[in-house]
Amino acid sequence: MGPISINTFSGIKQPSRVREYKEYQWNEKTAIDGQMQRNVVSTPNNRQGFKYVVELEWEFLASSDWRTLNNYFQLGSGIYYGNAVSKYGVLTFSGLPFPDEGEYYPGADAISRYQVRIRQI
């Protein structure tokens, strides 16, 4: 895995786990007789009918690293994601972050986990 960049900045702590996938946009209709029809929702800018989604997870974060990530992804604005060695080749897109603060492991080390889902706009 190469360095993940967020907003063209690769200086963030690299995630422990990265999951990249396509989320297809379609709707399905079922007729009274049980036949199904699937229509792909495409636009001139997105003819293939999918958007990229990335799930990033950081494990065993110190409190200061956790706060840095949380402040970064809680801004509510769009971000630019980049991975030069994705299974899709060079993957770059603008997306919206959906953070999940994860669990807190009590103890002297104050270790936490942080997750964020980034969906292409």
C-alpha cells in the first residue's frame, strides 16, 4: 500500500486498513408477475453508474493522533482522496467524509480506534 493522501497532503498518519470499492447506483423494479428490471442511474459525467467509496481505519491511536484525525474529518466539507497504488490504478476523487469515532480502550495509554468512510461526490 502506498501513501494515502487527503487533500493532497500525505503527512497524515497512514491508516491500518484501507477498503476501496465501487458503489453502483441503480434502481430495481419488480413486476406483479415477479419479473425484475434493473436500471443503471448514469449521467453524462458518470456513464458507468457507480461512485467510489473508501473506508479507512486507524487502530491503536494515541489520544493526540485521534484528536487530529477527528478534527480533520469533522469539518463537514468535501475532501480530496488520493491513492497512487490502488487496485483500480491511480485513484483520486473528491468526496464527503462520514467519520465514526470508533472504540476507546481504557487504560494508561488511552488507545483509540478511528474510522472514516469517504464517498465520491
